Amino acid sequence: MDNSPARGTRDLLPATVAVRDHVLARITEVYHRYGYQRIETPAIEDINRLTGGQGGENEKLIYKILRRGLTEPPATLDEAVDLGLRFDLTVPLTRFYGNNQAVLPLPFRSFQFGPVWRAEKPQKGRYRQFNQCDIDLIGEETVLAEAELIEATTEALAAAGIPGVTVRLSDRRFLSALAEGAGIAPEAQGGFFITLDKLDKVGWDGVRKEFVSRGMAEETVEGVQQAITALQGLDQAKLADTLADAVPGLAADVIADLVATTGALAGMGELSWEFDPTLVRGMGYYTGQIFELSHPESASSVAGGGRYDKLIGRSLGRDVPACGFSIGFERIVDLLDSAPQADAVAVLHEADVPVAQVMQVARELRAAGRQVTTIKRRGKFGAQLGRVQEWGYTSFVHVKSDSIADERPLGARETS
Amino acid sequence: MDNSPARGTRDLLPATVAVRDHVLARITEVYHRYGYQRIETPAIEDINRLTGGQGGENEKLIYKILRRGLTEPPATLDEAVDLGLRFDLTVPLTRFYGNNQAVLPLPFRSFQFGPVWRAEKPQKGRYRQFNQCDIDLIGEETVLAEAELIEATTEALAAAGIPGVTVRLSDRRFLSALAEGAGIAPEAQGGFFITLDKLDKVGWDGVRKEFVSRGMAEETVEGVQQAITALQGLDQAKLADTLADAVPGLAADVIADLVATTGALAGMGELSWEFDPTLVRGMGYYTGQIFELSHPESASSVAGGGRYDKLIGRSLGRDVPACGFSIGFERIVDLLDSAPQADAVAVLHEADVPVAQVMQVARELRAAGRQVTTIKRRGKFGAQLGRVQEWGYTSFVHVKSDSIADERPLGARETS
């Protein structure tokens, strides 16, 4: 019989869940101290909301739910479907805010952790159901939002066992000004960003070729490369002047915001950061600063986010400034090996010991707050002890009908 | 714009999530001490597994997922669907055990908490997405399983703030013997149980009428009523003899098991229990003892479970004894009012205070492990303080560009 989970999904075994729960608990504790409050939205949303254009490419990957009560196939596929599984936590959050904003604090600090579904081509390390871990600050128009999201997330990752991240920061308004300065029409900027985003993979040669094939003149490409190179590896003191020089069309408030955020980051002690003029981030809805956290042991970023001041307005009818940061939860748990080994006692009982007596032994050990499990003796003693140790138990008590042996650590030899 | 969640589902606001998280953490902590290990299975399962007959009436309520990649409507509805949302955690558990048993401990103690979906008619307090909270002990053939599940769950509920439950216990084998003694054919026993289950709602008059309408003779009905009445309110010492008298066809090992379980329950200190010959429980897969927990403040039971020794065999190909207990999570959180009020500081800052300075004030307060949130000053001071207090903050600090006022408790008057 085939007991595999649905294609592209997976079962999570106890040891895996223990790591995930440990990481989540540490992250939750830190976000809670920053005042982020956990909310939950349903896994299913109206199909029209999911296909409304907020989700970009993810809208092609929706699990669609058949209308209930159909008795025969509908005339069209659209008629067949009324709901879908959410593909991220941002679309539900904007609906949630629209639905509940009258009773929420202002600003509202949201923490979400939960599964999302995308019918992607299955590949190593990628699953069709996976968990997202987002914080969002809604109603804060200044870069206090950006700086706080970065500080809280950096601290949360360190608490989860992932210290030493580097912040990479940019701004969509900077990217737009750069593209505009290069004579790229607003509607073609998406393609410009997609090419720029490939710099760390294909290098300047590859990027230049792609720019040219997009119709940019050689000298324009040269200018873009010079502007970007000038902006890489800048320290905070030089950021404002270099930005103004490299991108003459850049508005003063964008520069002031970047100076304010980097200034706040500089005040966060050990935190390392850089302005990264090649950072793009995929989603179309970002309107201001964008940022990612890199870690030396991870090829891709471990967290990413940005400001999206125009998104909530689509649900609410009036704009509310907002900024979010999403931890790549599945990615960071892969960086961590295992949860700390906990004290766990196995009460190994012979089959003829009465149930009430076995339970009493376990109960007395458990009274001290310890983790205690009963297991019936079977097979060869040494072999069973080996298995029990493999299962994560650290000591055992052997209960016979007429005697209870003292507790012994597992790993030590038993010759009973 | 309509920002309601999908019909029959709901958004969970921060205060609600806080109660739920608090309850779940207490339950988890107790189950962990009993050695139950949390596992996770995907929300989506193969549609053929979900409609394989384990789910009873729930199989009519499945959210079905459209095959990906369809370009036109399929010829039949069956062809349109390949997956569905799980309607319980037991079907996935039996698949999980079949898929992973080689690497799991024996016996295996499973703890599951997660959402399930049922397309039920929306009604007050019933939602189409809700959470189940199950423990299962797989591979334990004796009533140690039943007794331990009951002890652990009773303790978990007490830890969550719901002490004082009563255990009601019966056995499917007792019910079958009772029905058989009344001359009811095995295939008609389901209907017999359904009627008996209504006793607390319709009383003996109603039950007698329904038995007769099912074709039972008046004197048979009289015999069943006498047997059941004799078995209600029994103490443990009289249980064995009374059972043997009232249901002559009952096997000795069923009586011995009930004596062993009630003996173990009697050893659990304050726990109150009763043998309840009218307890049925809905699912068809139970094979032995069944049990529920009642609480004086809840009309329906707060937890229920039983032994299902033949269910895992359907996935695994060989029978493995198993017993499970499910807490009515949504029901018990409704019995509880709110999570304990936590210390939470609002840093109220005027708009002209630099971001880095506001963050530094928050950072210093947070260093002591406290929950600290920044909120911009807006509107009338007293009115804003009132709102901040409503949002759950317990104190505030007022930050101006040239001064920081001492922390003050919320609720006290401010005349700044």
C-alpha cells in the first residue's frame, strides 16, 4: 500500500517538529517583546481575491477548490471554483486589516506563522506546503518601521541559533530613479529589475548583454554599471552624497530615508549592513525601502521584506502605510541540526506487571516535571535498550512484577 | 469592499490567538511530559484516501481540490479532482504511521494539533476550518493505553484551566453484546447505537418509541432498558458482577479490561469517573473501550476517544493496536475568558523625535525582557492613552525631542 503524502508534500517526524517548534518558540518570544501580536486567517480565501493581481507569479500556482454541491461538471473551469488555498500570508493580511482595522491598535504589529500552498514543480528542499513567518508593521509611515523590523528579525534569528546575519538594503524608489535616468520607460522597468537581480549569478558581462538585448544603448548600460559600482560597499557617512551624485534624479526624501535607516542600523551594536544597489526583490507591490538578511551558510537570503504603502488601500479603500519582513522559516530550520537533547525516562515494564502499578511508577517520576514514557519489555534486553536510546530516551527504569530497579542512564550496559 | 473571510471561516484577532496559544502551550507541556511527540502531516491528502470509508459522514463534507493543469472542464466531476482538505487528523495519522513506522518508537505516542476543514452548514460557534488536538498511542494492546490517555488528557485540561472533568467510559464490545442479546443483527447495530445515543436528549420514552419503530419487540426493549439502568451509577467494586448479570453474552476479557481501566482511574486521585452504558460515540472504527470527558460548564463533552485496533491495518496491511483521545479544542477555549494580562510598555513618541532615539528608548526598556512597543503621539493625549490602554498596554513612557518622562502606569491621569 502506498502511504506517501500527496505529491510534493511531506510528513514531519517528531525530531523535525521538535527543531521547528524550538525555532518558532525563540522567534515568537522575541517578536512578542517587540509588541508583535499573532493573528490567524483561514487557509482558504475567495478565489477572486487570490487572483486579484497581488500575488504575481504565485497566482499561477494556486490550489483551487471545487464548489460544493455540484452534481455535474460545470460549463467552464471558472464556474467550477469558488475558493483557493492561500499562496502567501500577505494577501490574507491585507484582507484581515480591512476586515478588522476598527478594533486593532494603531500602528498594528502583526505576527503570522502558518502554512501556504503553491503547486510548484517538486524539487529538492522545495515543498508544495510550507510555512511562512511574517511580521508586518501597519500604520507607521516613517523608517522607524524598516529599522524596527530589521532589529527585531535580526534578534529573533540570533535567538533561534542564527547569529551573524548581514542586512542588505535598497529602495524601490532608488531603482526607479536609476531606471528612469537610463531612459527606461516605467512599463519596462520590471524587465530592467529582473536583469539587474541576476548580477550575482551572471556577473556584469551577462547583465550587460541582457540590458543590450532589452534595447538599451551601450553607453546607457555603461552609465548604469558605473552608478551601481559607485554605490557598492559604501559606508554610512558617504551614502547621501554618493547617491545624489550617481542618480541625479533621486528625490531628497528617498536619500533622507536611507540615511535615517542606515543611521538607526548603525546604532544596533554588532549588526553589519550594506547598501546593495542590485537588490530587487520579486513582488510588484513594494513602494519604498526593501531589505534582505544574508547568512554565510545560506546561498539565498534568510529573510526579506520591504515597504508596501499602496497595498492595503486596495482592500480598505484608503492607503495605509505598511512594511513587512518575512523569515525564510523552512530555510533557517535546515541550517540548524537538532533541538537540544531533553531528559526523558523510559519505564520499561514486563508484560505481567498490572497497568495501575506501571502507571504509578511513571506518575511518581513525572511528578518532578520530567518526561516519562512507559514501554513494554520485548525481545532481547540489550537490543531494546539500544532502540530506546535511539528514540531519544536518556535513562530507564526496569519494572518487574516483584521489583523496580533503580533508574539508570541509557548507554550504560545492562546485564539483567 | 467586502473583506470578510470565506463563508463559514473566521479571522482570529490577537486577544483570541493569545488565549488559544496559552491553552495549547499548557496542553503541549503536559502531553510532552507523558512522552507524546508532535508530528505534522500535510493539510491536503489524496482524494481516494479521504473517501475510503474511514470518515463516515465527514466524507460528505470534503473540500475537493481541482487538478492542476486542466485547460477545459473534465467529462466527470471525479476526473476534475485529485486531492482534498483533511476533515480530521485520524485519517492522516494512519497514513503517517504506515509511511513512517519503521523509524518510529514502539509504542508510538503521537500528538497532533492542526486545522481540519468541513463544508458544514455555517452555524453559531461552528466553523468550516477548526483545530483538532489529538493524542494517539499506537502499538499498546493493553488498557494502559486507555488509562494513560485519560490521565494525560485530564491533567492537560486542568493545566489549561479546565479542572473538574468527569470521565464517562464504555466499550463497543459491551454495546455489541447488549445489542446481540436483544436479538439485533450485526448490520442493524449501527441504528441501535444511534437511538441509544439519544437517551440524554429524548429520555427513555423517546428511546423506547424509536426502538419499537426499528422493529424491536416491547419486551426486548424492556430488557435493554433494565440492563442499562442496572449499569448506571455503579461503583468499581460492583462493576464486574453487574456487567456479567446484565449482559450474559459479554466476554470475560471485556469485563476484565473495564475492571482494569476503572481500577487505574480509581488510582488517579481526585479524578471522578462513571461507567456510562449509553455512551456510543459516532465513528464506526472503534473496536474496544470508548470514553468522553464531561465538564459542568459545557453541554457537550470536552474530549472524546477510544480504541481502534483495526484501522491502522487498512493502511499498513497488518493490524496494530491503537487508541486515541481528542480534545474539543474550539469548545474548551470558549470556556476560558482571556489570557493573563501581561506587562506591556508603550513608548509614546512625538513625531519630531528622531527614529534612532525612539528606538534606543524602546531598546533599553526591552533589555529587561519586557514587551515594549513604539506608538506615535497623535490626537488628544488623554484619548490616546485610553486607546492604548484598551489595546492591552499596562504602562507608557512619553518621549519628546528634548525630554523623556518617567514610566507611568496606564489608567492613571496624565495632565501633560
